Amino acid sequence: MSPERLGIVMYGVTGRMGTNQHLVRSILAIREQGGVRLADGRRVIPDPLLVGRDPRKLEDLCERHGLERWTPDLEAALASPEDEIFFDAATTRGRAERLEAAIRAGKHVYCEKPVAAATAEALAVARLASEAGVAGGVVQDKLYLPGLRKLRKLVRSGFFGRILAIQGSFGYWIFDGRIDPPQRPSWNYRRADGGGILLDMLPHWRYVLDHLFAPVRTVFCLTANHIPERLDEAGKPYRADAEDAVFALFELEGGILARIDSSWCVRVRRDDLAVFEVHGTEGSAVAGLTRCWIQPAVATPRPVWDPDSPRRHDFQADWQEVPDTVPHDNAFKVEWEMFIRHVCEGAPFPHDLLEGARGVQLAELGYRSAAEKRMIEVPPLELAPDA
């Protein structure tokens, strides 16, 4: 049985993450493995059409990876019947409008988070997709990282007993351009362009907390703009008016407390760039992006508080690593395969546009909390029609 072609318009994949994670490690890796196998034995081969504003970058990207299809004309790409899916990994500003245009053109849509800069916009996109009868999805890659998949297994096995608290730490030092080139694009630090670490990361933390532990019920945020001036890609100074750190406290259903700090102005001295501690009555776990360690209640030592003597006990040695019992593929690729199956055979896909809107909702409430310096309730969000 010959593989079937699936055309995908990929917008904004000339950036670092779009190229590495979505194009090379997902779509091209799927092509190299022979496509996505469906339940009935058919195979689907993705055929990407690269779209962006810079023809030179598009042509170079195609040449480097043996691709032929590219265009700077998004309108023409959406009008073509050759492609069934539209994927957006460009800047947050304008994403809702691009998704709406793709939906009106009859495309299934898949996008990076956040879906939009405001909850109302995100809901409008989700509602339009539902009314048009097209599939819609949002990237929620953290759930498929090996470290967090091990956490999920621990939760489902009952290892923690009653979960008490979760502590998360994310971030690393982003150079401002004066000593070394910045690792992130300048739009990330301009509010008008949809920048800001709160809008970037709270949608991640929403689906991580909701899906691994319990639904988020309240949020309290403090934000900071530690470095208000940076150098852009051309080495010119610009005003970085978006927050580069957010410290968030959440209350989850069932009384679980969670605190997650996110910052682009910290230097790493922990196990990974993102680390999550989970503490329960029957055990604790610490997970990074790929590895996870546990300490059950029966193996918990009795530390002695003695600030007058040098520490001799190796607390790290008291933890046992969770082994890799199954292979773990690239997290972005795993979700791409799920979405392709969803489009081609109606397989389940939990990361729909409403889930994306819930992430935007938490970010919006986080900004409100920071402005008012108080805890904010997170109401249920459903795909209700316009009032």
C-alpha cells in the first residue's frame, strides 16, 4: 500500500524552535521513518510547504533539508487545495488572525502556544474551528517529555499518596547582546509584539498542572522586568518592556499548592533547565526534562538541623532514579503524530484549541493578579457561544 501525501502549510518555521523542533525533529523525522502509520495500516507522509516573510531564509532552509516547496505568500498558500493543515509557529502577535484565515480557507489548524494574546480571541478561534468542522490543536509538548511522563506514571500509580505541594523552577540566563548574542528573538521582550515570559510560560504550566495533577483553581503572580534594555538581532539597543521573570503561586483542586518560578535572568545550578518537585504523604519526586528521582516515605532519612557544623550527609544519594522502561521519542514529534492521526482518522487528540484558550486564560488572569497584587480565581472555561 503506497503512502498517502498530507500537505502541511508551515508558517514561521525559520526561527530556532520552528526549524529544530517542528520541522527537523518532527516533520522531517516523520518523513524519514516512512510516515505516520494509521490504525488501518495506511501510512501518511507529511509534505511541508514552508511559508514566511524572508524568501532567502525559506530557500536556504529548503536547500539544507532537501525540500522544494516554499513561498512568502501566505494568502496563496492558504488558498491552495493541495494542503490540508496550517501550522503556525510565528510571533504571538497576529496568530489569532492567521488561524482564523486558515480556518475560513478550510484548513485544519495546529499552532504553538499561546493561541492568542487574549482569552476572548483564543475562544473565538476555537469556536470558529468548531463551527467550520475542522480539527484544531495547540502544542503542549511538556507533557511528552520523558521526565514529566515519569511523573505522570508516578501519579497514576498512587506513589505520592495524597499530593501536598508542587514546586517548579524554570529558566536560564538570556544574554542581552552586550557580551554574547541573545539566544531568544527580540520580540520576546516587547509587549506590543506579544512578548513576556508570563504569556510564554503560564500556558505551559496550565496544561502541566491540569493534566498531571489537578485543575488550577486560583493564581497569584508577581512579575519583574529585570533588564529593561537589550540589543536586537542587528546589535541595536531597544526597550525591553515585557516582563522577563514571573513568580506564580497556584491552588489546585483538592487543596494542592503549587509554586512555579520562571525567569530569563537566572543562572542554572539545578538538575535541568526546568525542574519540578512533587511532595506527597507517601513519597516525593524530582523531575527534570528527561530524568526523575524518587524518595518513598519508608526510605526518607531523618535530617538533623545543625548549622554550626559542615554538612557531611549527601542528600542526593538518598534518592533513587526512575528507570527508562520504554523508549521516549521527541516530545514535539509525538504530538505531531497524534495530530496527524486525529486529522486523518479521527483519533483522539486532547490538546484542542479550547485547551489552548485555557492557557491564555491563566496568563490573562496572571497579569491581572500581578497588577492588583492579589489571588485571582480561575473560573471554568467552556466553548459557549457569543452572548
